[in-house]
Amino acid sequence: MHPTQANRRALYSDNALKLGLFGANCSSGRAVTLVPERWSGSWQDNLRLARMADEAGFEFMLPVGRWKGYGGDTDYQGETLETITWAAGLLAATQRLTVFGTVHAPMFHPLIAAKQFVTADHIGSGRFGLNIVCGWNADEFTMFGADLRDHDARYEHAEEWLNAIKRAWGPEEDWDFDGQYIQLKKVRAKPKPMGGGRPIVMNAGASPAGKSFAMRNCDALFSMAPKGKLTEFADHVAGVKAQAPNLDVYTVAVITCRPTSAEAEAYFRHCAVDNADWAAVDSIMAMRGDTRERWPDDFEERRQHQALGMGGVPVTGDPDTVARELADIAAAGARGIALSMVNYADELPFFCDEVLPRLKRLGLRG
Ligand SMILES: Cc1cc2nc3c(=O)[nH]c(=O)nc-3n(C[C@H](O)[C@H](O)[C@H](O)COP(=O)(O)O)c2cc1C
């Protein structure tokens, strides 16, 4: 399909509900678990997975931008493939998937980043997407010898950074950029993105500054849809759409799908309770300032929630249950859902055989 801006935004498919895979570039993916079959995050496994997802008609792969493991018994996400080079490799090996880079704006010079994105976009004939991260974990910045700016200033910087990149993607030549954070002189940046448009841009800000950044600058906003709070999520989507009608809202789900709901629930418990990497969970919670004092009413619930899926909504059950719950998330306004599984490549074939046809029958996918 031609890389028009509309096709890029539709992730090159007509499906009402877009599906992607989230976090496969990291060891253990999004499951903070000790089980031996947990995801390796190796390049070979990523390649195998991306080809499988591409064949099955998934729309996208979204990596996690993380530079340092979270510790615990598994050093959770201790091995991560750098996301722009990861995307470039996967784009070369696939036909249809949009592959995102998840890029920390403060860490990459905008002109190097702009050219890396264009290179990946050419490799994928217009299928590269950009997920902008402004900074979440202070320890990563310390490791780089950099300071994490004050929260809202991170988004001011990111807006300048993205404006510089969008200009580098555009037709001008020899332009200067004189921002508060970024100064550039007589810029030339060629080639341009495929097809005269630009890669789609997403962000997952949750704060007022983060959400308004997305509304002003992005094509897609990723927001969590907590279990049992779909009405709140629907209100959130309606609020976003009222202010930014062209901004698509996506969310994140953790899939445990087995032939029966009892099997699925047992496996979920096995991974996320009996064999969770609790030391890593506690390190993540501490890093985010999520203490028992801060959340006296639901600290244990939050801790549990972190263990399987890092806050993504758990969708656990037989294929009927999983399809129905995904359809409910779509009905609440999600344009797409980024999925994770304990072992993506082992679990994807069953999901494709059983859940995709049900989503088709529900009119959500062709
Ligand atoms: C789906 C999703 C993906 C995210 N991916 C990353 C990531 O890969 N790396 C990272 O440092 N932060 C990531 N974040 C954090 C967000 O970019 C953001 O900082 C966080 O949601 C807090 O919002 P705020 O920055 O507006 O306070 C992600 C958040 C969500 C919900």
C-alpha cells in the first residue's frame, strides 16, 4: 500500500481494531516472572515473532525503550535491543507490520534521530513509527550522565525536539532552528520519509502535560485501561477525542489465552503470583515512588498488577472470553491494543487460530 498519511495512520489495514505486540525487544518482555519459558528477547526470537505476526495480519510491533535492567532475580528487562536498530531489522524482514522505535527524546540529537527514522522508514517502505518517550526512570538518565528535567519541562523539550525532526523531514533546506533547548544551523537532511508524508508519531503520556503534548503533536496516544474501569477509559477516550478528534487512543493488554478459562487462570497465577520475580517488582515500585504509605488502600493490588504485564490490563481466559474482553476495550474507544504474552512466540499461534477468527466474527477484523 502507498505510504499516504492516511494509510500510515491506519497502519496499512482496514481493520477496525488494530493489534500489535508490545515489549518483545526486552528480556522477559512485560512479564516480571521467574518461569523458565519467559521471553528471551533475543534477536532470533524477535525475528521469528515478527514474521509470525506479519503473516497473521497484526498491524504493529511496539518496543520498550529501556537502558538498564530493573534487577531482581531475573534482572528484569536487563537485556534490551536498541529500538531504532531493532525496528530497522524487523522492517527489512517483514511486509506489512508498522514497527515503532521507542525513543528517549533527551538522549538523541534530533538530526541524528531524524535521519535514523528516515532510514528505517525507507527500509520498511513507509512502515516506521515513532514512540516518543520524554523520561520516566531517573536511574537511566544518571547512567548517561544526564539529569532528568523537571516533569513538564521534559515535554517542552520533546516538543522542540519533535518540531526540529518534523522540519528535517520536510522540504526546506538550509534552515536554522533557534529554540530554548535546541539550536541548529543551516540544516540539510535528505532523503525525506517515503511518499512525501512522515512517520506516525505516538506518545504514552499520562499526566496533563503528557496528554496535552500528545494532543498537540501526535497521531496516537497510548493510555492504560485498568481492569474493571472500562467506563473510565471510555470517558478518557471521549475527553481526548473532544479536544483532539484526530488523535487515536490505543491501549495495552496482557493476554493469557488457553483452551479453557480454568487453564488460563491457573497459568496466570503460576506466572504472576507463585513465580513472580517479586524482588524486581519491588524495585520497579520503589523506583516509581509507589510505596505502601502512598497507596495504603491498594498497595498489594498495585504490586500484583505490576507482576504480569507492568500495568497492562490482564485479559485471561478461553478464546471466547479473550475475544469478548478485547471487543469491550474496542467498544470503549480503543483504536488498537498492544498485546504481550509470557512467551510471545509460543502463545501467538493459539491466539491467531482461536481469537482472531472470533474478532472477525465480531466485525472488528477482516
Ligand atoms: C504503553 C506505554 C508504553 C510506554 N513505553 C515506555 C518506554 O518504553 N520507556 C519509557 O521510559 N517510558 C515508557 N512509558 C512511559 C510514558 O512515556 C510516560 O512517561 C508515563 O506514562 C507517565 O506519563 P507522564 O510522562 O505524562 O507523567 C510508557 C507508558 C505506556 C503507558
